[in-house]
Amino acid sequence: MWSVRCAVVRRRLERHADGALAPRATRLVTSHLPGCPTCRTAFEKLTRLRALVREASSAVAEPDWSGFWPPVRTRIVTEEPRPVRESWWVPFWKPVWGHPRLAFGAVLLAILVVTFSFWPADDAAFASQVNVQDVSADDPSRSVMVYSSRDPGVTVIWVFNSTETHEGDGDDQESDGP
């Protein structure tokens, strides 16, 4: 007759046949087997299978290595030794080998160096210096302002009037101002 206890014991039968159960689980299985013919039959089949496997596996012969080693020895003797060359990056990595935090810091530093090496130089963060000059004009009512940068060909010239005409209500007016 099948029960919930059978479901628990069935999962442990194979390990019990191998002797790999913990003491508490072994007591559970051994107390269940005498009262359940289905589980007892499954356990007996597993024990027979285990015995058959042991008989078959004990008949395996040791391999014959006599033909393997002589060619290996002759190759070792006849070949000229070549020095092992390390990769170019290994000397840089050896000081941090085995230190995870130091290795992480070294990799992070390398990434930052590569990133800032290829950072665009014309970015706003790296803007060039601007020279501002106030130039006097022939006309006393005008002023000229010249902006230039280090980049060749970049010059801005602004001309300011001291008197400007504004349109308002149809009348022309002059006012002082930049």
C-alpha cells in the first residue's frame, strides 16, 4: 500500500543502498522497509544492481603503457629546448596578481588612462584661451571689440554704436547706449 512516507523513502533508497545516507535518514528508511513490500522490492533490486556493477567493474585490467613512454622519452631527448616567453603584459600584471582589490584598481586605472587618451580635445571642457581686445575707432561714437583664440582663423569682431536709432510710434529717436 502506497503512502506519503513511501514517497519520502523512495527518493532515498538509492543512497541507502550505497550507504551514503545520514544516520537520521538511514533510521527512517530502515524502519519503513519491513512494513512496505513495494519499497522493500525496489530496495532489493537496487542492491542486486549494485552487486552486479561491482562484479563487472572489478574485472578492468590495467592499461599497457609500454608503447607510450619510449616515444615520449625520445622526443624529450631529441628536441631542443625552447625558452618560454611570457606575454608583454605579464610583467605589468604580476605585482597585482593575487590581490583582488589591487587588481581591480589597476584595471580601473588602465580603463581611465585609455579613456582620457582618446577623449576629444575640442570639447568644451578643454576650450582654448580667448583674448579680448578693445580697439579704438576713428569715429568717437563707435567702439570695436575683437575676440580671438589660439586656433588660427577664429576671430570675432563686434562694432558698437554709441547712438542707435529706435523705431517707436513712427518717430526716429537717438539714444545713448552700447
